[in-house]
Amino acid sequence: MIFRNYNDFEIIDLIKQGNEEAFQLMVNKYRYLIAKMIKKFNLVYDYDDCYQEALMLLYKSIIKFDESYNKTFTRFFELNLTNYLISYKNRNNNYFSFIQESLSSNNHQVVSEAMNVVYLDQDLIDTFQQLSSFEKMVFQLKITQQLSVKEIAKELETNEKRIYNAMERIKKKIKMYLIQ
């Protein structure tokens, strides 16, 4: 059988009747579309798995296809394949980010348990001396009095953006002087 001698509707009818050669005809016709879509979604590292899944999707699409909607089978299959590849990519991305997060959190726990850092009073005093007078006021209000950013801004008669910026500078200086 040569697929150029039949249109998709005729081939689909043959497949629904159980003709395996007709399905092989559809596989030959759509293998380039499948390969192109796999490459488009940058899934070449999983090409074999995606290709096999796409063939199963092709068969399911053939069985579910209803020509009464006046749509071509090619477009119907292309939409199904696109949706599948998006799901596949998202599923893999979510899985890998979950693995990465769990590995990094496990490593962080091991490292934090292994490190016992001791700071001398002089280290803390030296670090505090590196802060500007404004940063010292913000630090004292935030740490000792535990005021919110809004309350600190009101207390120092300035805007909240300046307080946020000062807090970022304080964090950087503490990291730079204490964690060397």
C-alpha cells in the first residue's frame, strides 16, 4: 500500500477495521512530523521514548478521530502531539527540579550539621563597625526592637525603599565580614 493512493479518511477507516498494514502506512506518513515535533520541543535526549509514545498517541488519535468535525486528521494529530510533548516536558522539568531541590536541601542539612561556626565578640563588633550610621540605626530597630520596615521608615522619617536598600547592604556586609 502506498499512502499517496489513499486519503487519511480512507486509511483511518481501514485501521478502525483492523488493517495493520494501513497503520504502518500512517506511521510512515507521520514519522517525519513526529521527529520534527520532538526536535522542536528539544527532547532529542529522550527521542526513542518520545517517538514510541508518539506512535501510541497516533493510534489513539486514529481511533478517536471523528471526521464529522470537518477537520483534517493531520491537524488533529498535531494538536494531540503538541499537548503530549508539552506535558512530557513539564513532567520532566518538575521531576528534575524536585530531585534537584531535594538533593540541595539534603546537602545543605549535612553541611550545616557538620559546620559549627564560633564567632568571637570582637568579630561581631568589627562587623558592626563596618556599617554606616544609618545602617546601624536600621539594624538596631530591626533586630533589637523588631520593628517592621514600615515602622522603621516612620521612625527614621524616610521611605520604605531606603530601608529595604539598607537592609540589603547590611546583609551583604555581614556575609562579607563574618562568612569568609
